[in-house]
Amino acid sequence: MANQERRRNVRRKNERRGDDRREFDRGTPDRRKTDRRKSTRREEDREKEKSEEEYYLDQVEGRNAVIELLESGKDINKLYITKGEKTGSITKIIAMAKEKKVVIVEKDKSQMENMAQSNNYQGVIAIVPPFEYCEIEDILELAKEKEESPFILILDGIEDTHNLGAIIRTAETAGVHGIVIPKRRSASVNSTVSKVACGAVEYMKIARVNNIKDCINTLKKYGVWICGTDVNAEEYYFNQDLKGPLGIVIGNEGKGMSDLVKKNCDFLVKIPVLGKVQSLNASVSTGIIVYEAVEQRRFIQKNKIL
């Protein structure tokens, strides 16, 4: 009997302790649950930041390039400015960014230099989505909308980003409808290209294709004549008819056009070289031939536009 009484007393004490605990816990948050919620929120925030980083993978550097980017109305995630840079065109950039509600972040010079992908970023870096390439058909559609014969540049392996930027700038000023580049063994559009192009990237349609030969054959189906550039060609560029639907092929800086691409061109032209150096920079060659085509296509007499 005594043992049973003791067990009953112990049971009652335990029950009272449980009641006391439950009474005490009322209104008191469970720390483990709170920690789990915080951890979940942190994980969600990290996932959100990661998805944003995956989307905004590129940057545009340099004052002129950023001004053109802002004027184009394209998406900008953030604009980084070097602390203390409040003179000249930087004030214009800040004003434009505020007007378009772009987030502006000021950083120390050392931090900006670590971020920059080029040596001459001029105190301003815009974080943007990767460049959006188009299709060949988009280039042809633009020419159709303008009621003009297609005028296209085909770059067969331009590897130097400075050359690519300079070519894009020349093409945009000359009214070229679009540029085609290969996906492999070629420079692609990045911050250096954007800066060298001085913002022309924002207005130029650029298609990225698997195979240049297939691209040429596609353009031929749309009635585009393909002009290749080769140092061993028989015809000088100024003696060739460059009017009408035209695609101009510019070869690699060192090797020129590949044999397969060369065979698929409708005709080849060359630039006269009179000095001891027997080749020109790819972007310079592009400018010479492109503006010969411009003169033939757009001008009847000198300085008189059709």
C-alpha cells in the first residue's frame, strides 16, 4: 500500500510539472521553430540573389558606353560610381540614372578597380543582363522595315574584343543592318566590346550562329550576295559592284577567311597594299570596304544622299 501511495504521489507531481511547463510556455515562442523560419528565409534570400546574379552576368564600362546604354532604355540592375566622381559627364549619368530609377551605388576606387573588366572604366560600371543576340531573320526583317536592301557583316572568327567593338561601331555608323558572328573561336559581346563600340552595341543587331557556311547559304536563299575579303583576290574592292542585298565577310585577324567560307562566297575583293606591311587591321579593313559599299548604295554624287 505504501509503495502504491508513493507512486501515485510521484505521478501527481509529474503531472503538475507538466501543467506548469505548459502554463509557462503559453505565449512564449518556440526558439527552434523561429530559427527554422529564419533559416528558410535566409535560404530563400540566397536563392533570389543567386537567380539575380545568374541573370545580371555582364557589365558595361566607360562613360560614353553607359550614357548610350541609359538612352537605349535597356535593363540595368545597378550603376556603380567611384566615390568623389561628380564632375563632367558623370553628373549627366547620375541624373539619367535617377530619372530612370536605376539603383546607384558608390564604391571606393580600389573596389571599382577590382570590379572593372577593363583598365579604362572611367569611374562608372553598369551591371546588365547578358547581351541578347538575335536571329538572322531579325536582321533581314529590320532591312525590310526600313525598305532597304539587306546590308550585313559576317565575321569569320574575329577573336580580339577591341576589333569586334571597333567593327560594331563602324557598322552602326554606316547603317549596317546587322552582324553575324560564330559561337566558337570568336570574340563575343562583353564589357570591353561595349566600351570600344562607344554604345553602338545597344543599337546593333548581332546574330550568333553555329556555322558561318550555313549562315551564308541561308542569306543566299534570301537573295543576299556574299562578298569575301581576301588578300589574294583578283578584284579590287572599288571596282566591284557592292550595291543591292549584300553580306561582307571579314576573316580572322591572322588566318583570314576559312577555305570553306571562301568557297561559298559569290565573289572576292582585296584592298591595295603598297607598303612593306602586307596586311591591315581587321577593323580598318572593315571600315574601308563598308564605306565603299555605303558610297555605292547611298550616294549618286559626292556628299549628296539619295
